[in-house]
Amino acid sequence: MNQDYIVPAPWAVIEEGFERERVKSSESLFSIGNGAMGQRANFEEEYSGKTFQGSYIGGVYYPDKTRVGWWKNGYPEYFTKVLNAPSWIGIKVKVDGESLDLNTAKSVSKFRRELNMKEGWLGRSFEAELQNGTQLKVKSKRFLSLEHDELGAINYEVTPLNKDVSISYEPYLDSGITNEDTNWDDKFWNTLEVAEDGNKAFISAHTMKTFFYVCTAMSNTFTVDGKEISLTLKTNKTDSYIGHVYETDIREGETFAIQKYAGYITSFNHDKDDLKKAATSVLDIALEEGFDSLLSKQKEDWAAIWSMADIVIEGDVKAQQGIRFNIFQLNQTYLGKDARLNIGPKGFTGEKYGGSTYWDTEAYCLPFYMATKDQEVARNLLTYRYNHLEKAIENAQKLGFKNGAALYPMVTMNGEECHNEWEITFEEIHRNGAMIFAIRDYVNYTGDYSYIPEKGLEVMIAVARFWKQRATWSAKKEQFVILGVTGPNEYENNVNNNFYTNYLAKWCLSYAVEHTKKVAKEFSSDYKRIAEVTGVSNEELNSWINISEKMYLPFSEEEGVYLQQDGFLDKELVTVADLDKAERPINQKWSWDRILRSPYIKQADTLQGFYVFEDHFTEEELKKHFDFYEPFTVHESSLSPCVHAIQAAKLGQMDQAYEFYLRTSRLDLDDYNKEVHEGLHITSMAGTWMSVVEGFGGMRIKDDMLSFAPKMPKAWEGFSFKLNFRNQILKVAVGKDKYIFSLDTGDDLDILVDGKQIRVTSDAAVEV
Amino acid sequence: MNQDYIVPAPWAVIEEGFERERVKSSESLFSIGNGAMGQRANFEEEYSGKTFQGSYIGGVYYPDKTRVGWWKNGYPEYFTKVLNAPSWIGIKVKVDGESLDLNTAKSVSKFRRELNMKEGWLGRSFEAELQNGTQLKVKSKRFLSLEHDELGAINYEVTPLNKDVSISYEPYLDSGITNEDTNWDDKFWNTLEVAEDGNKAFISAHTMKTFFYVCTAMSNTFTVDGKEISLTLKTNKTDSYIGHVYETDIREGETFAIQKYAGYITSFNHDKDDLKKAATSVLDIALEEGFDSLLSKQKEDWAAIWSMADIVIEGDVKAQQGIRFNIFQLNQTYLGKDARLNIGPKGFTGEKYGGSTYWDTEAYCLPFYMATKDQEVARNLLTYRYNHLEKAIENAQKLGFKNGAALYPMVTMNGEECHNEWEITFEEIHRNGAMIFAIRDYVNYTGDYSYIPEKGLEVMIAVARFWKQRATWSAKKEQFVILGVTGPNEYENNVNNNFYTNYLAKWCLSYAVEHTKKVAKEFSSDYKRIAEVTGVSNEELNSWINISEKMYLPFSEEEGVYLQQDGFLDKELVTVADLDKAERPINQKWSWDRILRSPYIKQADTLQGFYVFEDHFTEEELKKHFDFYEPFTVHESSLSPCVHAIQAAKLGQMDQAYEFYLRTSRLDLDDYNKEVHEGLHITSMAGTWMSVVEGFGGMRIKDDMLSFAPKMPKAWEGFSFKLNFRNQILKVAVGKDKYIFSLDTGDDLDILVDGKQIRVTSDAAVEV
């Protein structure tokens, strides 16, 4: 563990005490979001110390021109990134003419931050003594409204403690912002208008190149000791800034508060000519409702989310805090309302990885959203890829593939590939298979087969065509091989016959054949449309079957395991336990070539295959592969421990499972990888949910039924979670000696518990 | 062949007719150099069309900050590049106030360029009609002096053809220049002073970061119809420019000429405070000698070079022009006077590849310089690497190697690695072996064993230590393997057990043992010093022997060939002949992954091993490997055809050998790869020399003797070349029915001809 300043608490993330070195990390950890926009926990008042400013708007991006050392054919021209948007949170505070700035204040005490996950707000309080001797108490609370998802609200209050003072607030908007992450120091925003209307202020700007129009707007109200007061304003204005200055005299002990209402209205959701009008409406709603009323609605809305998504862990407050933090951040990032949006690896908490969509969505996030939201949300995630199918076909064409083959991008915002490392961009092609098992998982879980004839089959056909062309015949092996790939373990590049990739390709081909035939038989009008669009034929299906059947899978008779790739056994097989700790993490200590020729595995690879295709292998096989690969796994990807946790739990290795669980659930809170200042690991948070539900709960879908095989870590007294299964809400509570299953409403539900079929009814809980 | 505008001529490169699209290509082809500096064939007068300005100074470089998409541990911070230096050639010409500019002139006719290779100068002539109706005849001639290698001289003359006119010349110096190739648009030069003294002008500047101080200087004289005249000057001056304007009236038919003497005096060779004084001395010498006298000395100096280095080909003027162009450019680039300099892939003709040193020097250039220069020149090339040994050890340390292991850089200027593609920088490690076989080649050819105890052994030990640590034990194969490398064929990356690399490592280890033992026995004082510095021990030698003996070499019993790498036979083995021509060159048509999984070979790889270690393999084995690998070789590296030419000739496949020869010798003249505008392929030109001498001449060293096995292409009547062998000059003339060997001077020389020993004496030629 690398840090321990986060105070354990079941429903909150709490920081006590002010330390400059923690500011950037806390800015990530205390981020807020509402699925449509997000805000790092930057201070409202000025701060001259080290900080990483970040305000982000879902779907608003900038295509940053690719930067490489040596261009390779096929590289995309742009890396599309979520960009830092005009600042809406800022409130400059002056007391008797001196700026409040925690970096320059004479002293700071009683500093406390709280991210209240239950109610969905961020609070901060502290006392400070300024250079001019004034002692102040400051409190702020802010949230991004779930109900009005273009709106943020801040209540900020200052109480002078040792004298009467003059306080001025300058709430402002600022579009003169930059990105931390930029390839060429491009200017990302063009400001069109800085305007005001009474106590409302507006900045209209558009992103360069992509021309997303955004109106950032604010309006402010004031109270003294809770009583509304009216103040006249002075305006400070530049080409890209507007501040409204409000000043008044405050007596010692009185509390002067500002309520800032602000937000983004964008052409992503409105006609670009109506943005200011729409912004005015949003501000009017906020002014009418007021801060307290908005906040109490916020609590209700979060209560609704939690009532479905919460996981309760008894007897282990750190584990409890960890899982809630993960669930909270996932919901802050994506609520599934809009099929154009997706879940970036850093959500709205940083800029790394461009804020775009990776295969993480299909492999890690989908199960969480399927089980904790309405079915439509998961379907929206699938539809996102369906809508990008044409671009995926174009992407494959750029790499020389033909005849409607699709290669989904490694990273994307709008369907176009953004990544530019050949070993990833061109070779980490297993991502293409994740699109297909996500469809399988969705259909198995929801029972909604209609997605396949309506949308999924076209994706399956295009992906099958890719695998057909990408596999080549080895005259030596007399089997089909897949050469030059990077598997999920990115610590091997350009290897031949990565087991995970080959197995996935083999399965994708046979799955596509199975469902093409099924749709042809059972959904003839859909099939007619699809056959027309794709030109798929029986001959083509036969060629897929042939490749699938003759796909080579590297296997060692001696070790009795599938090999991660052809050359794995030629490596020096020194386990992680025998590796000098000073050499860890290898991605920071070793040069790339050394990592590549080592046996160390960044994240589950062959074991990822055993996870995705669990029912294709026996538990004995799993044990054998887990025992072989786990000792070489360094888990230097956030996506790794959760898979190992689930498998360790299945194998009954509960101490190990618990260790992996803690690592995944508190990855950011405890900053295992010393990088939380860059933002949170949002997508791996869904892996944490899987660790509990699939790992400790043993949840699977078997024979169209929910199946459980609960196993509890020693440290826990009990745990419980809910699942939305085909529109019925099942609550699962696991205790030391018993499991309790209960249904919120609806028909009886048959489930499997440790292999036995049990009927749960909505009248009473079933104890097992 | 992609262009054919170069007029065939035995001793000159000639272009006739002015075409704008050819300007940048001709600027490369007509480049001049003197080993210390170089100049692209940019026009003296202003030219507003597309041009690539380039003036370069040997050893003066700029460390351009590395640009990559995704940083990997171990990448170097800088890419060191030869940089465009202040311009010294410019002469602005105005006629009746109108600038002479071939891009805007009303018409241009009789345009002719000649690069006179025999005498070492560039000439140009044309007639032009200006917009103001004046018709002019223009002639220029320029050269970079071999004798005074800080000096260039230009004679530029204008004759008005249809009226009396006023002509002004503005010879100038300009340090406000930029690089075509720059990572971050850095400013490369800082101008310190722009000064003049009578008709001498000076610009003092230094390179940013590296602080090379350079004084660029000029002085000019004038003639009308050959008679010296004196003109008063006006000065045009800015912060980074000085021009001297001379104007006079000239009658129709009279010729007004300017002689511009200019050049670079640098802190590479002088104290930085004495540069202006030294520049004045150089200009004074030039002014005293005058253009004609300097030029006639130039002819003498080139005659001396040619008397040793020329290859005469009878009956094939294109082949003749090709080989002379190659020999000429090599001599323009490097004359071997200074062990701090080396041979960049583009010499002084462009900026690509940074102008630094690659393994090309050891593998391709050394034989040429050994045979056509004094022995000291080749020794200087080896010493260059000896001087960089400490940096090579540091470079290896950065990648995790220990105990004095050295990894020579892929590209360098000062010993530090510059390259930044992991698959090359970290993995194309065979370059390390080239350092060692270069020592072997030098000792075998020159008989100068002293280099090994004095310098070479330390390099051998450090390189052996690298191989020891880089090879790993495969428990599966029970042999040592070398994982994750890029061989000479850069169309495969991160492969396991590249035959060439493994074989080279095996040999380097055993060669180091052999010579450590020999030096210990025969050069005890040297050994004592080396043992103290390196700490080499018998135990260490034994470990090298062990690895060398147990080195795995991939071999296919079925095909009867060594495999380029472990996975080669898994590829789809479609030959180049069966590849659609529209797909070529694959490096421009295919995405990188597709290239990597294809069987296509960029340049000799396994066959490179058969070239370097020719005497380790039988002719039958060579034939087998040539027949296996040649059909997959696309020769998309300039370094490829020469090796294949030599091997085809050895195998008696003369048509093929001749085809390869033409391809290597006229690569730039005929612009096979459509890139000559970027500069010439200097290092591969030495490969052309090898094609003739080793390929068609069959020259080898056997039992300490020169050995020949001449074979002539059908198209030729005969060919001849000279070799400096251990300070004796042997001339070899190959005719249709006979070979003639003659010695310039010295003792009798025993040589082998087609396996038979023959004595050549200095009295008379020997006919065989």
C-alpha cells in the first residue's frame, strides 16, 4: 500500500489535514460526475500550488494530431480525447483585499474533505489564517445534479473568526484553459462570446476541428447567516473570462455564503443557436429551486441508484468503502441514458488514455450495468458498437482487410481508431472478440435474443470475416495460426498464436455460424435484410467452420497447459516471488525489451480466456492453469486482479481471492500504482463488482437461470448485493452459515445455489 | 526504374533541361562534399520554387529532443542530427532591378548541370529570359576544396544576350536557416555576431545545446570578360544575414563574373575565440590563389583519389557511371582523416536518419575504405567505436546490463544512442556483433594485429559480456536462446532466435575467448592493462565458451535450411514473384502488422550471416539458403541487393548478379525507391563497390592472401579495379578471356586466382 490518508468510512471518502503533495491525488479521488459531465476536486478559490484542473463534458472531444517518432502505415491521424472544458467552479475569494489561497495562507487547520457517496456531493471545510492576520472558517459543498444533468451547484461559505472584515466573492467562468495532455500544444477551444445578462454570465465557445459548441453559464445568490441578501455586481471581463464581483462587510462570527449555479449546455444535445437560451432556462430552474432543494433531490436520486447497486459488506469497513467507491464512481461516469456515450478508463477524472472507449467496456463494465440497471442500459452499450460498425469496417480496410471485415478500434470516441503504437493498434486484435462475447453475455443474462437479429448478427458477421482473413494456414502445423498479435498481456508484443486470441477467434467464428443459421431459420425478415447488406452465404459459413475447427492452440504436453503463445516456454521462468522487489513495478524499472522477453504477465491472459469461456474448461484445468500462470503475473494493469480474484474464489483459495479483491477495490483509494493523481481507474472498478458478485457470490448464468456458489473471505461477517435479472430484483445476502435470497416483486424465480435448484418467491426470503 | 533524366556518361552526372519537379532530386544527386563539409546542389541565385536547402558540417550536430507517441523506459532523450548550417553559397542576382529566379523567369533554355566526378566540381549553365525581356546566359561552377577543407569556391557568370544592362550581385551569408527535419521546431542556431571587414563578411553563431561555434565567412572578387575589376560594395545586414551588394553596367555580350570564396571555421577544429581570425586566413589563401588555381589543385587531388579508387567498366556506360557515382560520393562523405567523424547513411546530402553512424559503417563501408585508402583510414573507423566504448557500456546499463557489458547504439553521433523505436533501439542488437567482425575483417585484410591488443580486445570483451547476459537458457530446448530481437530484416520485429543474431553472438563469444587468450599469451603488457580495466577472468572465458557451444540455431530438417527465426515456417510462404505488383513496395502499401506477419524480407538476413561467415558454410549450403530466401526478399533496403549480388555471382547466377548490381549501383541515379530528393544512400554505395570487387572480382582474403575468382556479367567487355593490400597496390583487370594482375611497386605478391597460387611481381603484369 502506498498511501493511507483516506479515512475508512462505510459511506464516504474522507481526507483530514491539508498536505500540498496530496492535492493532485485528492483532486482525482474526490471527483464528482453525473454521467454527462465531470469535475475534478479542484478548489473553488484560487490555489497557487500544484494542481491538475479538470472539467469534462461527455461526448465533447478533440482530435489531437497523432504524435509518433516513426510513422508506420496505417496509423490513425488523430488521437481523440476528452478535453478540459471551460471552468465553471471557480470563486475567487478576497478578505480585506487578500486572496484566499491555501498555498500562501499563514496556516491551515481542520482541513477536511468528504465525498459523500450516499448522497452524491463533495464537501470541504477548513480554517485558515491569512497573511493579514484574518482567521476564517470556510465550508463548501458541491454536486453535479443527476436530475438536471447540465447543472452543477456549489454552496461556499466563509465565516471570519477574529474580526469584522470585507469579503468579496468573484464567481467566474473561464474558457482560457489548457489540457495537461496535448501532443502539439494546440489550442483546443475557440471562444466566441463572453456575455452577461443581469446576474447571469455566459461564455460561448466551440472546440477546434470538431466544432462542439458549448455555452458555459452561471448565476449566483448570496446569504448572510442563512438569510438571502442582494448585492450589486461589478464585472471583470476578458476575451475568455467573465467574473462577477460581489463585495460586502461581514462581522466576526457571521457566515457569508454564495450559491453558484453553473453548467454546460452543448450542441451535443441542443441546436447550436439555442445554447444561451437553454442555459438561461437551466439557470432559472436552479434559481427557483435553490441549493437545498436541488441537494435533497440529489440525495433521492442517489438513493434510487444505491437501492439497486449497493453491495453491503459486514465486518470490514475498508472493503465496504472500497466497493462503494467503485460503484459510486461507475455511476458518476456512465448512467446508460445515451448510446452515444461510453465509459472511458479514467471517466471524468483525468485525461490519460484520451477519455475514450476500450474493450474494457465489453469485458469488464457490461456485467455491472446489466445487473444494476435497466436492461436498456446494457443494450445501449452494445448499440454503441453497432453504431460504429461501418467505421470498424473502414478501419479494417485501412489495414488491408476486405469484404466487410471489421476491426473495432483499440481506443475510440466516435468509432475511429485513435491508438498509435503498432503493437497495440494493429496487433491487439483480441478486442474484436470482446464485441462478440459481450453480445453472448447480454443475451444469456437478459434473455433478450432480439438484439442479435436486430443488430448483433451484423457485428458477428463482420468480426468473423476479420478472423477469417487474419488467420493464416501454416503448412508446417497443418492448422490455422494467428501470427503477430499482442494478447491481453501487453508485456508480450507481436507474438504468434496467443492462446487467448486464437481461442477467441475460433469461438467467434463458430458462434457467428450458429447464430447466422438460427436467425436465418427463426427471424427470416431480419435475415433477409442482413443477407442483403452483408452478402453472407452458406459457402462463407462453411469456410468459417473450417477455420474454427482447424484453429491451432498452443499446448504443452509436458506442463499440461495451453501456452500463452508459441514461445512462452523458451523464456526464463523465474516466478514473481523470486524477483527482487527493487525491480518492481517492472514497467517503471525495466526497459521494454527486458519486459518483453521476461515471463511476467501484466494482466490475466490465458486466464482471461478461462474466465470468458469458463464453462469450456473443467475446474481441474482451471486449477492447473491458475497454478501455472498466477506465479508469473505482476498485475501491473488495473484489470488484472479482479479476474484472478474470481478464479481464486472458485478454486477455494480464499485468502488469495481476498488479497486480489482488496487490491482491485482499493487500487485508487490506496494508490497502489502511484498514479492516482492522473485520474481514477474507472473501468477496472467494474471488475471489483465482478470480484464480489461473481467471485464471492459465485454468480453465473446456467441453463437460463441465475446460479450462485457463495464463498466468503474470513475477514467478513457477511455481504449482500442485488441483481436485476430479467426485470426482477433479487437480493442475495451471504452470511457465515447461511444465504438468504429474496425478491422485491414479480413472479417466482428459480435459481441454482451450489448446484441445487431453489425457488424464490416474492412473499418471503428463502434461507439456504 | 523510376526516372531516366540523368544522361549516361562515364565520368559525369549530367542533367539537361529544366524541370521544376526534378529540382529537389537533382539537389541531392548533384551534391558536393569534401569529407569535412557538404552542400546540396541548391542554386546560388534566388529560387522561389520547391527546394530543399542543405549545407552540412561534419561533426557539428544538434540533439533534437526525442518525439514519441508513447514513451518506453530506456528510450534516449535525444536524436542527434547533422543540421543545416548557415548558408554560404547564396548570390542574389538582379538584372536591371529584376531578380533572376528560374521559377519566375519568362523562359529557361539550354539548362544543363554537370557533376564532374573526375575533377570534383559542380557546373551549371542555362539561358533565361526575364520578365523585363532581358535574355541572359548564366554559368556557374563550384567545389568544396579537398586541400583546404574549410573552403568552398564558386565562379558565377552572367552574359546579357540582347541588350546592355545593369547587373548587381549580392553574395551573402545567412544563419536564419531551418531544418527540414525537426521534432519540435526548435531553433537550432544562435547567431552571435554579423560582421564585416573590407570585402570580407562573417557570421558567428553557435548551435543550441551543443555549443558548436561556427564562423561562416566569405569574400568575393569580380571579372568582366576575364579581367579583374574592382567594385565598391553596399552592405545589407540583419541579425542573421549579411549581403554585400556589387553593381555595375555590362554591355550586351560581355560576361560579368563573381568569384565567391566562403566556408566554415568551427570550434570542432579551432579554439572558439580564434574562429574569425582563422576564417580570415582561409579567405586570404583563397584570394591569393584565385579560383583557377584552387580548381586545378582540386583536379589533382581528385586524380589522386581516383588513381587508387577507380573501377573501370568497359562496354556498359550506365554501369560505369553508376560505380563511379558511388565511389565519388563515398569520397565526398568521408576521407578518413579524422577518427571523430564517420559515414552517415545520407552523408552530407540530406537530413534523414539524423546524419549519424549506423552499423552500415562496419558491415558495408569498412571494406571499401580498407582497400582504397591508407590502412590508417580503416583503423580510424575502428577507433571511432573504441572511443565510444564507455558510452556503449553506459547505454547497456540503461537497459539493465551489468558488469561492463556494452551495447553499441543503433544510431549515434557521439556514442550515445539516438534511436527511439523499441523494436530497433532495444532489439536490433546484431549491430553489436558488427563491431567485432569489423575488427576481424580489418586484421585479416591489413595483417595489423596490433589493433586488437591496443584497442579491439576491450571492445570484444564488453560485447561478449553483452551476449552472455542477453542470451537466456531455455529449459525446453536445453540450449541458450536469444529472445525478442530484430534481425537485419527489419520486416520482422521482436522475434525469437533470429539465426543471424544467434550465430553472430555465438561467434563473438568464441572470437573474444580466442583473442583474449592470444593477447594474454603474446601481448602480456597489453593484457595486464586490459585485465585490470575489465577484470576479465578465465572463469568468465569458460562461461562464454559454454554459451557459444550451446547456442541454439533454428534449423528446419525438412527444408534443410537455418530458419530466419523460430516462427518463419508458420508464415504463408508466398514468394515475391507471386505477389501482386500493385502491392509493392510493401513498406508504402501495407500496414506494419501485415508486413510483420508476411514472409517478405527487407534485406539479406540469414544470407547476411552467410556473407559475414562465408567460410563457415559450403557452397552447397549457400545455394540452398540463397534459393530458399531470395524468393522472399523484396530488397526494400538499399543495403540488400549488394549482398545478393555477391552471392549470386559466387553461385554463377550471373544474370541475377548483374540485375542486383544495377539496382545497387544506380539506386539513386535511377531513383528506384522514389526518395532521392531526401538525399543519397551513401552507405549502401560501399555495397556497390563490394558487388564489383567481391562479387564479380571474387576477391576474398584466404590464408593471409588476396584471392580472386573473377566472373563477368554478359553486358560487360571488361572491368578493372585496384586494391591497397598491406601497402602494396595491386591492379586487377578482368577481360573476356583473361585476367591481368599488376603491381604498382613493392615486393612480389602471392595471390590466389580461382584457387591457384600465383606470384605477381612489380616488373610486369601477370596474365591468367
